[in-house]
Amino acid sequence: MSEELAKTLNSSPDLAPAAGTPGRFATWHPIGLWLGLLATAFLFAGAEIQIEGAAGWARNLPTWRIEQHPLLDLFWGGKPLTGYHAWVFAFMAAVFHLPLILTWRWNWRLEARILGSLMVFWILEDTLWFAFNPAFGLHRLSPEFAPWHKHWLLGLPVDYPVFLFVGLSLIAWSFRRRPER
């Protein structure tokens, strides 16, 4: 790493050089984030395909399930909450927050970028799970073959457009330029 880049990263109060660094680095930071999310989602989708196989949403896994609860509609898209998914979602939230612990820095911009990235990651991962799962394919991303997705809009689970919009909005907000003082 160049001394100038290291100095910028270390002096930035929020580790967001894209928000305050002109030039190529500012342009490549969001692109690198997108590529990193895509690669991570691809790898995790592959692992989940191996774990779940043709039985989506942990249907055949030896785990506890809560099939119906009013909060599931509000926070989980109506899908059952399983022990497997509770642990996996908590684990990935911890992984996405790990850089904050490693650098011992936190602020609202970084939190927004992390939460937005986590939302986009899960939508990408779920889509890739369908795309690469030999028992499914994208043509089976439908209520008939994915009954765990309870709510659909325009042929997609409602989670997809909602979390993509919220996630991308949080990421965009986190990259906005601060006014010069």
C-alpha cells in the first residue's frame, strides 16, 4: 500500500476514502464493494446449496422452526424462522461488522454501509442459490417451487425489491460526499 493511501486511510475518521478522496480510488471503492459482495454471496450460496440441497429454507435440516408469528411477517417476509437461519444471519452480521472491531472505529456512515451491504448480500446470495442449485434454477424462483417466500411482487419475493432499495439507499448515503468546511 502506498504511503499516501495509508495516510488517507489512517487519517479518515470514518475509513471512507471514497467520500473524501478524489481520483480513481473514489471511483473504484463502490465498484470494489459491489464485486466483493457478489463474490461473497456466490461463495455463501455455494455453501448453502451443499447444506440444503433440494430442500430449500432448511426444510430437511435438524433444526428448530417457528412457522408462524406476527413478527415473521414484519421482519422475515413471512418465512419460517429456523435455528439454522437465525445462526447464519447472526454470523454474517458479525462478519460484516468485524472490520469495525479490527479498526476500532465506528460511525453512522460505516454502519449504514454495513447494513446496506448485508441487505444486498442476502438478496444476491438468495438469487445465486436459485441460479446455481441443480434442483432449482432461476426458472423455479416462483411461489410454486419456493413456498417459503410467502409474499411476491411482480414475480419476485417482496424481500428482493424492498431490501435492494433500502440496502442500495443506505450504501449510496454512506458514499455521499461531505460538504467542505
